[in-house]
Amino acid sequence: MRSVFLVFLLVFLPLTLLEANIDLPKGLKGVSIGGLWYLDFKSGEDKEGKDYSGWGITRGYINIKKQITPWFHARVTPDVTRDRDGDVKVRLKYLYGKFYFKNFLFFTNNFIEIGQIHFPWLDFEEHVNPYRCQGTMFQERNHMFNSADQGIAWFGYFGGEMSEKYKEEVNKYYAGRYGSFAFGVYNGSGYHQGEKNTNKALETRITLRPLPNILPGLQFTYFGILGKGNLSNEGENYKEQKVYFPGTDNIATGDPPDWYVNTFFISYQAPAFTITAEYARDKGSQNGFYKGDDGKLYRDERDKRGFSFWGMYRIPWYKKLKVWARYDVWDPNLDSTNDIQRRLITSISHDIYKGVWGCMFLITFEKLWHDNPHYEDEYFGQTVLQLKF
């Protein structure tokens, strides 16, 4: 009850005051409060061949933003979620200061985030493929990284913005006329765990829109990470499990393993459809370890490769209805021949309010095929209600 009362105070009371035209206290002026919630039902079979079925809360953001000055803003986002044991918990997703600064040369719409901030890649990808409510994006789902970390990053556009017509009919996010960019230095551990070594991750995204007048929806993107996996030099315990060197019973000590990401992404967005193609050539992982077939954790020095195709089509006679599909292929170890994974996702969605960027409902079927003989093929059916305000 205390948590419910706190949510009421944070979200609904300020909105009530605004609607009543009551003069706000100075501390509440410039404050906006919103939410983004994913509420789903899922039923299927896991890789051990076990059936499961249940309702879930996969995202529960409460976004609190404050305009302190025209050039300096702040944000904090607690996230209500369920852990693997089903316990509802609150964790911190974002907490940062945001500095806007003037255009210079070809760089426009510039700002810098400092604190627990956006990852350069996933926020961009999720505003091209807006169905994050169904599940994580391609490389995040394969444990290469997650969507927030502590650090500092510069974001901006190349050469101004696209037209208002394009932003209204196609996509208002990351609408740089000739593309957009992000450069940052991060801990590298992500927001799920603390930093366990002194290495920092250099991360960058460069997106080019080469023909804004002829093919405005066409963009080419490169995203890269240069860092180390989040293991300490003295060996590691992760949730009471030790991390070993592959093929041995020796604790993984010494310099943390390399973590490299190289991603090439092509996208085309139009009022009626969107298509994307993604290729990844990676090494290691953000955590620095992986789980073997024997259930043990091992130092991750593996070379990886994969690709993903995604497309969405808006039904022309009823534009609130969209059909979309995604196909992933992921090879987590190029030195092994029996561990490739293939994933197919098919879905139909219905916009409730403000399209896919607002409230919507979707029905999905997903299947994952394992070449690894230790695992059964996985599948599930899913319904998701996305609420955003």
C-alpha cells in the first residue's frame, strides 16, 4: 500500500494540480511526469522442454524530468519490474543531468548526458523498431549489452532536422537531416551491476542519411564498442557462482577479457512500412562470462557473429493495425559448429493512442531453434499491453 500511495503522489497528484490550474510550488515548475509500462501474458516451452505460463510486468518506468534552465535539464527514472523469482522490485534505470549547447559547424541539436545515461545504440534502434515491449532487441537478447550505463556522452544531429511533414508522417525521433551521432565513455558494466575493474568502454554510433531529399527514410549506421568484460582481476563470483577459464577448473583471474562490438545497420522508414537489416561481428560480452552447457560460468573470449532482419507494414485501410516480423541468426562462438541459434518473431499490433510511440496492444508468436543438441527448441505465444503517458 505504501508503494501504491507513493506512485499516486509522484504521478497523479501533480497532474491533478495542473488540470485544476493551481499555481505550482517553485520546485514543481518545469517538472513533467510520465510512465511507460509493458504488461504481458506469455505461454510456451523453454529450452529444457518445460512448459510455462503467466502474466508479467516487463517494464514499469516512472519518468520524472525537470527543466532547471533552458539549457540544463535533469531526469530520474525508477523502473518497477519482476525478477526471475517473481518478486516485484524497483531499480534505477536513468539518473542524469542533460546539457544543451549551441550548434557549431555541421553538428546540430547537441546535448551531453552525465550520470546513468542512455546507451548510444539501443535507444536509436528502438525508435526505428518500436516494438521493444515484445522483448529485447537483437544483440541485447544475445547478452552483448544492455540499454543504460554510467558515464558521459555527446548526442546530436548532422546538418539540422528533417521537415515537419517527415517527422509527423514517418518518425520524429533521431530526425537529423543528414543523420545523427553519439559518442560516449562508460563504465562498461551496464545498469544491472557495479563496475568491477578500472577499464572504461568507448562507445560510438554514427548514422548517415545520404539522400534526405530523394530517399529521406534511408539511413546507414555503424555502432561500435571498445572495452573489457566486467570481471575483476582477482577472479570473480557472480550470484554465488565462480567464473572459470574454458576447459579448466581454474578461476578466471588476470586482465578482463576483451569486449568488442561492431554493428552495421541499414534502415528504411516510410509512412506505410519500415525495413531494417543488421550485421554484428563481436567478441566477448559486457559481463565477461557465459554459461556453459554444464551450468558453470566461463570467461568469455569467444568471437561472435550474427544478423537480423525486421520489417513492419501498416494496413492501408486501417492504419492503426500493423503486422511485423523479425528473423535473427546468432553464432555465439565461431570456433564451434553446433551452437547457432535462429529466432523468428511474428506479430500483429493495434494502436490505441498516439500510435506505436504511445499506447498499443499486440499479439506475438516467437520460436527459437537451437543447433546445440543439449537444448530443446523454444517457443511462446504472447500478448502485450503498452501504456505510455
